[in-house]
Amino acid sequence: MARGKAVEVYNVSKSFGSYQALDGVSFTIRENEFFTLLGPSGCGKTTLLRMIAGFESPSEGAILLNGAEIETLPPHKRRVNTVFQSYALFPHMTLAQNIAFGLENLGWDRKRREARVAEMLELVHMAPFAARRPAQLSGGQRQRIALARALAPEPQVLLLDEPLSALDLKLRQAMRDELRSLQKKTGITFIFVTHDQEEALDMSDRICVLGKGQIQQIGTPSEIYEDPANRFVADFIGETNFIETEVLSVEGGEARVRTPFGIEITARQKGLTGPGPATLSLRPEKIGMETQADGHVLQGTVSGRNYMGGYTHYTVDVAGQSLRVSRRNARSHADSYEPGQPVTLGFREDSARVLAR
Amino acid sequence: MKALRTFRFWGLAPAWLLMGLTLIIPIGIVAGVSLGDRGPYGGFDWALNFTSYREILFTMGWTDELEFDPKYLMIIGRTLAYGLATTAICMALSVPVAYVIANAREGWKPVLVYLVTLPFWVSMIVRVYAWLIILGNEGLAEKTWKFFGGGDVDTFLFTPGAMLVGMVYSYIPLMVLPVYAAIEKLDPALLEASHDLYGNRWTTLRRVILPLTWPGLSAGAILVFVPAIGTVLEPMLLGGGKQMMMGTLIQTQFGGGRNWPFGAAVAMVLMALVVIVLILNARRAAGAAKEAAA
């Protein structure tokens, strides 16, 4: 896909007093991309978004929008719109007036404005509510209007600041699909900020994992989940078992390690150069219980069980290590392991990852 | 039921007593005086005629004919004009002051609010006298004016400007406080949303800040306008009595003029003006509330 660059961030740093919010961050967002900035609170993701919008300016570095430097442009001169976390709908205006606000400021004539407002209300399925005010809407409806208002002026980039965090679980699920399809339909570049890894994995074309003010990894959802660049990413995205191991040899992208289970395995590695201590990351759902025929086999004892409905989390003690194992409950009231029961575990080498400690 | 009714009656009795003693009875007395006859040596005689009200618009000519005379209408007009000007200037000055207070650091806010209310701790007469000295000959105002190269001035005192300065100074805290409360409540995300949607500063002020702080601004306008049209001290001391206002007119009728019924009639007109302003404001507020709920 040969696509243009929508946003380029070059070596951007930002400090508030002595607090370093961002430290030398660089990345490029392509046109029509659903790009997610993911990280724990305080990682600098919102600061980055606010710098693209123009509400903050970088202490160092540059931000380019469609190839043009925007450093000196105030927010109202950037062809970028924001969906605010609190929606920030104007309470004294009707929904139609809210959506028309940006268009009026851009100098669209009345006819064009009205047509666009109607189109936007249609797009977010809120046409019958045009004359209402924000106070009369539910959370999900406000969310839709905030989206319509931000999309109406046809921005080059749409910024979304944790827009789903105020919604309840069911609604959040539905809005994810809606956001995704809106992005496809409009073809506008979305930059989505969230601390919710599930949202990020579900919606994004690419994810940028931020931690401690720095980029930890940029990649597609499956790259981020299956091939985490380091311990931070493996830990933050999804659940995993960290097993301390000894690297025997490193050969290209693979490393031979000695595990505490008394076996040696060869697995893909990231960030290693030679022998020494390292961490083996093994996701709970990639470990099988008894049924697993191929791969390495471990003997252990169940020490804990968390029933989650669709699946069950077991804690299994293997050679002094506590492993989390996730098992899908494929059949109703099917076999279940009791704490204290001995079990056989199996995993394949190609689902383990060796990471620098 | 009967017990409840008894409780209601006696429970509200203190409030009724207070309203009666401080509001209804005094206004009744003024209304009564305004209908009376002028006493030969000041004071008044009980009567029931409207001659005092007629005097506001007409004078008795040499030939005992009533002639229309706009001199009191002009005083009423001037009073309203000064009241409106004071309100407008207070509003224009209050918005930035309130904005600064609302955006000050948390610890400073109460201090700044306290500073705004500080003048109320000093008697009004003393404060207006202070302006007499500041604006007077060789006063601080004149010295500052000359320091910055201003030409010779006769005097700042006893001019409409001096009166306005005094009135704005006296009543501005009544505007700053409600405006501050309104700005403080304003969600900063809304201002960002306005800028984000291509609104410049002026658009943001006009379409977001002003409509959302309007309840505070209109409350402040009422609080300033109502006492401003009844003011006595500023026109007397700073205006030098050259610009007669309704407040000073009433004062002279009860004092040197010795025409209590006429003074009382003007006072009733002043009160009617205030009531009209309050009714208009209440209607507008009710309309706005209805619109917001619709």
C-alpha cells in the first residue's frame, strides 16, 4: 500500500517542569490509517495527541501534518479535529448547531452547511434528534454527536482522546465496531488514544505502545501481541508468564535457552546479543493441558483456578515456577481440574519468546 | 392537619414580621407621603392626590396653567444613562478580572476574591472621599496625568467622568463575583473544542464564553444597575452636584427642598423603574430556562 504520510512526529520531547512526559518520540502515521497510541496512564499519549491538535507545543522536535510544519499554527488553523474524552459538546446549542459550529467558522455557506449537518446526523444515526440539546442525550448518543461534529469539517486527521472510556461495557463494544466502520467509510486518518489494550487490538491498523515517555513498539495488533519487542510490551498487552532463563547461544532471530524446568528450547528472541540471563515469555492460552500432543511436555500440579465462563484460568506449579494456563471451556460442564490435581502441560517452541531482561 | 397549619403560620411569622417592618411598612409610608400635601414648613399633610406625580411632568405656569416641563424627565433619563454606562463599564472590566481569578492557582483564588470584596469593609462615604482626594487638584490623578506628559487640566473633579469613575469603583465588586462564579464553572474543554473547530478567540468569546457565562453577567448587571440608579454620594461629591440624578433629587426634596410629597413621588418612580428591570430579567431567565429544558 503506497499511501501518503498524514502525520510525522520527529524526535518530539515534552517536559512539564522537571517531569519528562515524552522523551525523543518519532513515528509516521499513514493516510487513511487507524493508528492507536496505547499505554498506561502517564505514558504521554494524551500529551502527544494534544500536541498534534495544537493545545500543547513540543519542548523539542517537530510535528508535520501532510508534510507541512504545524508548529506555529494555533489549534483553529489546523485541519485536525478532536473527539474529546468528555465530548465537550456545547450545552447551549442544539445538536445541529453543534455540528454546524466548525463549518460556520470555516465559512461554509448556509446551504452547504445544512446539507453536511444532515449528512453527518444520518451517518451517526441521530437524524431525528437534530433539534435536541446535549443534556437530553445518553452517553452513547453524545459520543455519536461528538464524532459527527469532529468529522463534519472533513479534517485531514481525526484525533480521539479515550472516547469510549465514559461508556458502559456493552455500548463500548458496539461503538468500537461503529468507529471502525466510520473510519473505513470516511477514509479519514484516525489517531486513537487509549489505555485499553483490548480496544487497541480490536480496532487499530497499527498500534504504538508508549511507556515511560518513550515508544516501546510500533506494529500491527498481531505483531504487538505475538512478537512483543520487550518485557514492557509483553506485560502490558495481554497476559503472559515470565520465566527467568539462561541464554546458551544466540543465532540471528533465535536463542537457545535453558529453562528452570530442566529442558532446553530454541525460540524467537528480541533484543539479545549473546549468552546471559533473559526472560522467556509464554502466553497462558498457548499452554495446553493434557490434550496437547506435540511440543515440550511439563509435569505440574494445579494450585489455583479462576472460572471466567468462556474459559478458566489455572495456576499450575511446575518445578517451583507458577504458570498461568488459560483453557477454553469448549463443552458445557466439561472436565475441570481441581487444585492439588497433577496435570501434564505442553507448549510449542514457536509460541514462546525470549526477551532481554 | 390543624397542627401543621398552626406550625406553618407561626413558623413563617418571623419572616413576615421582618418583611413587614423593613419592607412593606416603609414603602407604604413613602407611598402615603407621595400622595400627601406639602406642609408649609417642610413635612407633609395627609391627603389623597396625585399632584406630586403630576409635578414630575408638568409645572404650574404663571397663568395657573399646566405646562409640560421635561426637566425631571431629563433627570430620570440621565440617571438611567449613568446607570447603564456604569453597568457596561463594570461588565467590560469584570470579565478579564474574573477570568484571571478563575485561572489563578488554587491557593490564590480565595485571596483574590477576598481582595475584590475588601473595599466593602470600609464605609462607602470614606471610599468616595478618597476619590475626592485622588481626583482633586494636585491629586494623584493629576500628577500621573502630568507625569505621562498630559497637558494642563482644569480639574478632574466635578465632571461626568469623575462621577462614572466613582460609580464603577463603588459597584464593580457586585459584578466581579457573579461573573467569576460563572467563568469558574465554565468547562475548559469547551474552549478547546471551540478552538479545535476553527473558532478564533473572538468567535470563542462570542459564541461559547459569553452565552455560557450570561447568567453570571446578567446577575451582575442587575446587582450593579439597581443601586447605581439610586446612587447619591457620587453625584453629590464627585459630580459636585452639577449633574442632578434621581438619588440626589430625592435627597434635596427631603432636605433643603422641603417637599416631602414630591421627593416621595420621585422615590416611587425610581422604585417602579427597579421593579420593571427585575421583572424583565425574571421573564428572560424563565424564557431561557424553558428553552434549555425544551
